[in-house]
Amino acid sequence: MAQVSEDEQALMLLILADAGPQGMQPKELRQ
């Protein structure tokens, strides 16, 4: 994996955690 800043990692984790069972989609794409 390419080098990722801690901020980017945290954001990715938040997105994945938020998407959860819905199918790994960011909040913005879930209407």
C-alpha cells in the first residue's frame, strides 16, 4: 500500500466504519 498520512487513514476508517453493513459506501453516496 502506498504511504498514507494518519489523517487519511483515520478518514478511511471512519468511512468504512460508517458504511458498515450497508455495503462500504461513503455517507455522501447513500441517499
